[in-house]
Amino acid sequence: MRILVTGGAGFIGSNFVHYVLNAHEDDEVITLDALTYAGSKDNLEGVLDDPRHEFVEGNIRDRELVTDLAADVDAIVNFAAESHVDRSIEGAKPFVTTNVQGTQTLLDAAKQNDIERFLQISTDEVYGQILDGKFSEDDSLNPRNPYSATKASADLLARSFHTTHDLPVLITRTCNNFGPRQHPEKLIPKFIQNAAAGETLPVYGDGSNVREWIHVEDNCRALDIVLREGEIGEVYNIGSHAEKTNLEVTRAILDAVGASENLIEFVEDRAGHDQRYALETEKIEALGWEPEYSFEEGLERTVDYYLD
């Protein structure tokens, strides 16, 4: 399979590029990335010179570029997105232009070139918060911040292209990822580095917000299975069932680094901060997937990576 991976120099995208090239010796990958603050060619170290890999610097809203690249691949996997909630609260425009308009440009290019598979990478945040129980793929979308609203919009656009144009779309909605190559503005890498430097760890509110956490390698395996074996037109939740409060995660990081809990600093809560996410995962498990890393094992590997 020849795959166009957009946003492939970012956190999850770069891990996916590494995974595909290591797992499938006959596959070829074109990585398209605009190299904004969140993307770096350093994340592709080890595959940049691979003869099966090509890197292209460019924006997914560049219609001519995207159409040309799509003409030479079998599948598109769209990771490209503005993804930091705090930044979306400060200003939503770049989230709309990248996450919505960029996805529309990719869908148009996929339709024009008769792409065999289009995998839209989404997030559990599109469902909104759930205080009890878990979200299934059939639940309504109720995004509660500008980031998740634009991701929900992209999901709906992708599904509409499947219904209207019979485009072979697949969508995945994953819980919180962590692991190597994540941007240091995100909670786990930020707190690891702060703890190692003896700096405070700012925890929103009382730290009771609950998230599921999945190691990025487990997520990449799930995405790869959906790309190759998922049923066209379907949505697949990818979750670990490893629910942790933000305070529990913070304390686990401090313990792993060997730092004092005195570094915890409770700060004013984020506007519209969702209390809890949780996902039903029967559909992805029916494809033969389950996570290999426990939260504790994944965190240990992640702490080692950032401290190194």
C-alpha cells in the first residue's frame, strides 16, 4: 500500500509513519506536513532517508499540492490538525482553517483521485463529556470547546463524502495519547520536564477531571488495523479503559521522576473543561486489537524517553 500521511511530522502522525514502515516492508509512505510549531522533521529521524519514504513540506489547504500527491497513493490518513484546546480557546480561526477547511481539501482530492481508503483521525472529545458510562460510536456529538467542535465538523464532512460521493471513509476517535515525540505543551511531557527541573506542575481546578490514556504505539496499531481491515463508512473508538484523574497522572509522574508532590500547583480551571471522557471499544476489539501497554508501563517508557 502507498499511503499519504498528512500531519506526519507531528506526535501521533510521526509515530504512525515509523510504525507502518517497520511493520509493512512493502508499504511506501509520503509524509505531508506544514512544519508548524507542533511538527518537526526530527520526529522522522530514522525514516527520512528510507527509500520507501518521501517527505513533503506543505499545507493540507494547498489544493494543487494535495491533489497531485493524492494522485500517486492508495490511501490517505489525515492526522493534520491544530490540536491544543487552550490555544483554541484563545483563538479558533486556525482550528477552523486547518481542521475543517483542510479536511475538505483532502476529501476533494481523495474524491477526484478515487482513493481506495480515507482514514480521518478524530478524538473522543467530539462526544463532549460523560459523567457515567461510556460513549459508543453511535452517540451524538456534543463538542464543548472550539478544538473539538472543529474536529466534529471534520468528522461530519468526512461522513457526508461517504454518503454523498461513496468515498471510502473510515473514522477513528481515540482517547488521550502519550509517548515519544509528543509536543512539550501537552500534559504528560510538560509535567515530566517540569518535575525533572524542579518546576511547578500547574493542575487545572482540583485535578479531578478524568481521561483515558493510551500509549501512542498501541494507538498506531489500532489505526493500522482500521485502515486495512475496517468496514468502510464506519467509526471506531480506540480506548484503553485506563481512566485516570489529572491529579493521579500528575502524582504518577512525580513518583516516576522522583520529585516531591510539593511541586503541584492548583490553578484556575480551564473554560468549558470537560469532566470525563470514556469510550466503548467493542468494534475495534472485534478486529483483533487490544492495548499491549498498561498505563504504568507506558508512563515508565515515556518518562525514560523524555529524561534521555
